[in-house]
Amino acid sequence: DTEVTQTPKHLVMGMTNKKSLKCEQHMGHRAMYWYKQKAKKPPELMFVYSYEKLSINESVPSRFSPECPNSSLLNLHLHALQPEDSALYLCASSQDRFGLATETQYFGPGTRLLVL
Amino acid sequence: AQSVTQLDSQVPVFEEAPVELRCNYSSSVSVYLFWYVQYPNQGLQLLLKYLSGSTLVESINGFEAEFNKSQTSFHLRKPSVHISDTAEYFCAVSGNSGGYQKVTFGTGTKLQVIP
């Protein structure tokens, strides 16, 4: 099973709402990633979790709050977002053998977020 | 520092014609290159990758890419495209930054297959 699942598929929220995105994988991968992809742009890395610990925060605003409850789950909590945060949010995972550059990252289908 | 450049933002091609999607990379250390495909409203899927060894790598659906160190290129080719190949294609270079894998994507090339 090489599947990464993400819920919800679509999300519309107001600027005062609090919502969460969920990502799940059962491949035994120990690294999980959140990417943000704006329309017609490549994915941009937001966060990296390695062995359930936050390893990298690519200077993401605090209105995005990641959480890794266990090795299979990754959440992204959203609060007080801005319209410019509207994008496709992609989750990915990899085996993470000490951050080897040869690893393949497996992507989920993404959550399309619209902030009104 | 590592980067990839995809010069063509869109490539229209007729069905059953050959296609080449261009990718040039820049990397100061070992080079690991990937091609990912993104179908409309979906996530990214690995198409193929070059890690070492043979410079020609192939995917299961007829795509191939050749690693050319002297030209710092990793172009993607297919001899005969199908309508179902219509998608966005991202070239990417992978490295290690601060103990974690960092993948840098190109800006993408939209392949439009015309019936």
C-alpha cells in the first residue's frame, strides 16, 4: 500500500474559523511533510516531521500549526487564515533514513482550501 | 544550493506524436533527480527518478529521461503520447539540508495532448 490519504478534499472557511487538515499513511514511513501549492506554481515546503518530531518549519506563519500525534498521522491546524492562504495543501511521506536525498516522497491528493 | 529550471510552461502536442519536456538542474553536490506528474485536481505521483548508475531511466507508462551531467539536464521524453498523458509535469532535485531531505521543484510544464 503506497497510499497517502488526506481529508477533507475541499474546505471553505472564513477568516475567523478554526479548522484542521488530516493526513494519514500506513507505509511505516517516519518522515511526513506539509506542502502548499498555489495555482500554476510548484509545491512549497512548509513543515517536516521526522520520527514524530518537528524538524523543519520553513518560516510559516503561526496561523498554521502542525501536529503529529503518531507515526501514521499528520494534522495541520488552521486559525485566522487570510484569503491569500487559499491553495492546495499537500501531505507527503517518506521512509526518512536519516534524511537520505535518494528517498521517494509519496504524496496525497491534497486538500483544496478556500479562505473567504 | 540546488535548483531546477523548466523552461517550457506549456507544451501542446498532438496525440501519438513524440514529446520532450526539458529540465536543467543546478546542484553543488551529488545529484538526485525526479520527475513527478500531477493530473488535474490530484496530488503528485512519482514518474521516474535518477539516483545513480545508468543515465537512462524509464517509467512503466512509456516515459524515459536521460541524465546528462555535461549539459546538467534531465529531459523527459515519450515517443508517442496519449490523451491520458495530459497533466502537469514537475522536475525536482533532492538533497540533504540540515539532516532532512529537501526536494526543490521546478515551476512545472503543462503537457496538453491534442486529439
